Amino acid sequence: MTAQYDPKKYGKLLIDTSPGAIESEEENERALAIIDGLMRKDEDSLSPEEDRLLRMLVVLVEDFEEKAYPMGESNPAVALRELMREHELKQSDMVEIFGSQGTVSQVLNGKREISKAQARKLSARFRLPLDVFI
């Protein structure tokens, strides 16, 4: 038998935790600590009120983090530049994949798209999914 949701118990949880729109890293950390505490409980031992509070806090944290740490659209040229930096590669190290120094330069500067054939080679070279480069 599933426990019934009690608005009064939920109201007490809300008073105790005082959740609201997260506007700072400190508030985010506090919400994450509450989430962590709730998640440490066995899923079956969460009351309906705690489950509701947990779901609300997750939404608030996700909203804050999407705004505070935007991912942006994927950009294959940016990904390639970052991979080259991480692996300490120069443009000349990419000529084998792109065919010429000029093509490497055009791709890295966003003036030319990475072809599917080049993306396959990059995927194999860096052992990453093909869609990183397309």
C-alpha cells in the first residue's frame, strides 16, 4: 500500500528547508546537500512528501546550473582545438587527416566544415564518438 501525500507534512518540510529559486553557488550547494541527504535514504523509505521535495529541489538545481554553466551548442572546430591543446598537437600534426596545412587552418578557424571522412578519421584518432566532429 502506497502512503498518502500529506500537505501538512509537506508544508513542514518546506518550512524546514525553505527552498526557493537558487541564485548563488552557496544556495546551490545547500540544495545539493539536502538532495544528497534525501538520496541517501532507501528509495522505498522516502515519504511522499520527501519525494516531492526531492523532485522540486532537483528542478531548482537544474535550472540554476543550466544558467550558471551554459553548455552552448556543440562546435566541432572548438572541440578539435581543445583536443589538440589537450594532446599537445600542432596544426601540422593534423595534415594527415585533413590533407593540407591550409585545410587544417580553415577548419580550426571555422571557415570550413569538417567532412564526414575527416570526422571518421578524427573519431578514430581521438577515440571519441563521430558526432563530436560533425
